[in-house]
Amino acid sequence: MNSFSLVDVFQSGFRPLHSTESALLRVTNDILVASDSGSPVLLLLLDLSAAFDSVDHDILLDRLESWVGLRGTSLQWFCSYLSNRVFKVQLGNCSSTFLPLPWGVPQGSVLGPLLFSIYILPLGFILRKYGLGYHIYADDCQIYLALNKPGSLSLLDQCLAEVRVWLANNFLKLNDSNSEALLMTPNKTTHVSSDLATLPYDLKLCVTNLGVKLDTHFSMGCQINAVVRSCFYKLRLKPILKGAHLESVIHAFIISRLDYANSILIGLPASALNRLQVVQNAAARFLTNTPRRDHITPVLARLHWLPVNFRVKFKILTFVFKALNGLAPDYLSDLVTRYVPNRALTSADCLLLLVPSMKCKMRGQRAFVYAAPTLWNALPLSVRLALPLSVRLATSRLWFKLLRLTFTTRHF
């Protein structure tokens, strides 16, 4: 499937090298680039009701044959895999009788997510036909549109109408009560069209997208508030573990929360990241039983914890390295372009990246397409050329260690 590009390029659910963070990074990049040109961006988060359980087997088998190209014995295997399924409900010692299950893909199975991705392949074709930006993670679909042309909302209405018809014809239902809309404006004085009143969804000031809270001004304040509140709640619990066990728990519940999707925090003011740094400092004191009056920098160095600001940059550079070495999704690799001078220069062999021009420091320069090459080009030459471009994941860990050492040396 991946070798022949049969899965939608903007489907990130349950695919190798793809993740929720890579999906968020691409979506936020497109939104920031559009905002840099002064355009408001409308983001729709569509939710499908019981999507995995509503898959029609006959339609799925037709997708496997006509869209994927399965024939003969291979198609018969899937037909056998999906047919004659039954289920029952059990509560305590009471159990219902077995009933046939003629719909849905087996959830929790290896093939379940892949089969669903194949089932909704035509949805991507509909969205591309109308020129809308979109991204899908399993059954979560997000659509975004720059409102920079007259008739943009009319085009969106036509697209949503066709999407609803397609979903109905494929026994899927759009859950309007759980679907949300967010209008992201370049600044607080941006004029909002009155046509937005015709949207089927109420505009929110903050929405949750793949576990990250986005607000209308893209300040990430809602997300930072949620992370700080969640982490400090866990730090109030009395420790019942010691040593390495306590450190593992802190990494699982605190550090992982700080690191989740932190790449989209690039370019935020220091005052915003300092709030997350306070959380990391509190976690370090909690782990090492360090008094509040003692300096935290030696403690972080002893724990080998990079400060929050460097962790954000480290994550961005990790995605750049993966993009250059075929270890990232195509939709991120397309945003990274090698710098090729017009004439023979020494910089041609320095593995530099092309930095596009952006207008707004608070918006455009936060986009991955700008921030990634800027950070990459600022790395020491020895780090950029530490490993050849033919390396794979096993040897890339050496490069990550070298990059981490570079940040550690700079800070500590």
C-alpha cells in the first residue's frame, strides 16, 4: 500500500512514520502560511459517528478490488475474513445469544485501521476536487480553508453537501453535535464575514484537535494552560515510589505531556514557554527532592533534561532530519527543500536548506516551512554532516545523540 501510494497522502492514522504530531505540524504550517498573507483561516473538525462499526462489507470489498487492485485469491481472503462474524453482549454471568455482525471492521485488529482507510479513500478525492486543505487521522477529518477570495464559503458549502451525500451513500454519518469550527484570524482587527453565520457549526474560541487545544489567535494559550494544570495536578500526589521507578512515572505523566506536539510551539514568546519551564523545574525538584531556593540548572544538567525551549527546537530538527532521510511523511518532506546556489559556491556542500520569505514574525515565521530550515542552517556544520543521507533509523539515533549533546553544551 505504501510502496504504490494507494493510501491518501494526508491520512496519518496507523501508518509507519506518521503520527498525530506530524499531522498537526502540517495543518498548523498551512494555517500559519495562509495567515502570514493576511487571510483568516476557517478550520472544521468533522466527527463521524461509530465510523469503524458502520463499514459496509460489500462496499469495502469493492474498494479493495477497484481502488486497491486486489483480485482472485487475495480478494477471497478478505471476503472470508469479513464474513460470518457474530457478537454477543456479556454482563457479569449474564450473556446474550450470538447475533450476526454484517457491518464494521474488527476494532483492535491489525487490519481494522487499514481497511477503514481504504474504505474512505473517495473522501479525499472530494475534498481535493474543491481545492480545500484537509487532513485525516483514522476517522477524524479536519478541513481548513483560507477565506481570501469571494465565494470561498459558498465553495465550502458545496463541498460539505457532497461530503454528506457520499457519507450517506456509504452508510457513514457526520456527527454534527461533536463537529466544531474555529476561525483563526491574523490579528484581532481582522474583519469577519457575515456569511459565516450560514455555517452548520457554531464558531468556537478554542477547539481540541488531536489532543491539542487551538485558539482563534493561535497563541497556544489554551494548550499551555491545559498542560500546566494537568501536570501540577499530578505533581501534588504524594510519591510512593523511589529512584528509577519514580523517574519513570514522571517521564510517563509529566515529561511526555510537555513533549507531546511541542513542535507547534516553535516561535512562541519566551513568556509562554516559561510557564512550561516552571512545570519541568517543579518535576525536577519533585524527583530529586531539591529545595525551592536552590538553583535548578545544575539539577536539570544532572538529570540530562533539556529545557523546554531546546526541547521544542530539538523536536523540529528531528523532523527535519527524518524528512531529509526518508523517515518522515511525504507531506512534511515536501516542505523541506535543499539549497542549491546558482553558481559553484562552498555553501553547496554544507547541506543548507532553502528558507522562504515570510512577513509576520508572530505568524509566518512560526510555520514549519520557515522555522525548520532556519534552525537547521544554524546548526554547526559538523552536526549537519555527521551522517550521510543514506542512513536509516537504526543509525540515526547517533545523530540524535549528537544533536542533543549540541543543545546541552550550549545551555549548560
